Amino acid sequence: MLNTWVVMPTCLPLVLRRCHACGSDRFRTSGKFRVNANHKLIDAWLLALCTACGETAKLTVLERIHVRSVRPELLDRLHDNDPGLAAELLQDPVVRHRNRIALDWDNAWRLDTGGSDHLDREVIDVSVRFAARIPVRPVRLIDEGCGLSRAEVERAITEGKLVAAVRLSGKLSGDFTFTLKR
């Protein structure tokens, strides 16, 4: 029987970017936007606060875009400070590249295994689904979901008792499946 685990975000991730005021490298976003219109052109920024000094950084979302070319529902979401939009924009590679930022997902996600009834079986088939592009080490997910130590998971990989179609070393942010034989 195939079990489904879901990696879900619990909050917005920290933004990794250097603060020009204090030199810290972490910013917290609250999901607030600033929108500025100058005649027919519009700018929009996602606001982030430095975790050390509280300095505000503006992450560019729209820059000198003609107002009529922006979808009305996007404008409404910007004006309403939609936290869902903030999460979507932080996931957008174009926005991250434009602002030269990276995301720190530590303590911003959780693993939902759907219960522990699968732990006593000899063979466990699991499908891991990501609700957002959260880079996590598969070994960490497996040890957390199966109640094993990381060393036990690594040993199962080398002994061939843990198999997957993807490499289990490094980080993944896409869906995958694995089989664990005890």
C-alpha cells in the first residue's frame, strides 16, 4: 500500500540577502506590499524586515510596468497584502534572480505523514509530495517520517534496503517515491 507524505510550508521562509545597515543576512517577510503609481506606470515591492536591526528592504515585484498590462486580480492582491501572493512571489525564480535573494526554509515547513500506522510493516512504499518548492534532504524526510536515525537511513541506502528513482543525497524540492525494506 502506497503511503503519501506531504511536505508543507508552515510560514514564509526567511530571505537571505545582505542588510546594508547592519550587515546581517536574514530578512523576514510579513506579506506586506508597497505599490506606487506614477501616471501610467506602476511599481510594486514586497517588504522585508532585517531580523537583526529591523531595516526595511524592498524586493521588486513590478518595475515601471504600464498599469493596463497588469492583471486586475494581481493589483487587487497587491493592494490587499495577500500573504498567498507573497508566498507565490518568493517561490518565483524570476523574482529571486531579479532581487538576488535566496530562501532559508529552516523551521518553515513540516512533514505530514498521515499517521504512524505504516511504521510496523516490513516493506514501506511512500510517495513524497511537496506543497511548495522547499529544498529538503530526502534522508531527513525519511528519518523523520520513519522514526529512524540518519545513520540508519544511510546504512539502509548502502545495503540496498532503501531504494528510490532519484538520488537520495543532496536536496530535493520535487515529488519522489521510495521503498524501505526492513
